[in-house]
Amino acid sequence: MPARDCLFCRIGSGQIPSKVVLQDDEMFAFEDINPQAPVHVLVIPKRHIGGLNDAGERALLGRLLETAALVAKKKGIAESGYRVVANTGREGGQTVFHLHVHVLGGRQMTWPPG
């Protein structure tokens, strides 16, 4: 169920325009508006879930990661390599409190990230 005041719920439902990479009944993937790599796509469940600590469903988390892998294939970075990041909580860098993962690639990724 989308949350009326959630930015990502509004993007996933089409109320706010985005550059859609792929979507299905459960998941929605779109280009980040402030990319941190040549490829930077956000993958969200269409249903509102506040964050990773609220997810609790193995099937949903599996679909989230499966969709991230599909995004990497579609964007042409699956073979060269990519990073999947889930920022969790304020100190973890989460700024939009709707579960999402970042798919980053298209360049050499460094470690530690920040």
C-alpha cells in the first residue's frame, strides 16, 4: 500500500515522473536523479516498507535483489561488475524511508566506500 507522503511511493505509482529502467507487479527501478556512478539505479518495492529492518519477508527481499541483478543486465554492467547498496537508518545514510537498493556501476568501484 503506497504511503501518500512517501517520495518513492509517489515515484513508483507514477505520480512523480522518473526515468523508468524496469518494473513489474512488485518492483520498480528508476534512474537516480543525483547519480554517483555512470550507472546509478534505485530499485524499490511498490508496496511501502520503511527500510531493511522493516522488510521481514524473504520472498520480497529476494525479489529486490533479483530485480537489482536484472537492472545490471539491462544496463550492461552485469559482466564487468557492479555494487548493490542498501543504506539503513539515518546513520547508515538512508534519506528516503522507503526500502530501496542502489545499483551502481559503469566504473571501477573503490573500497571502503565512505
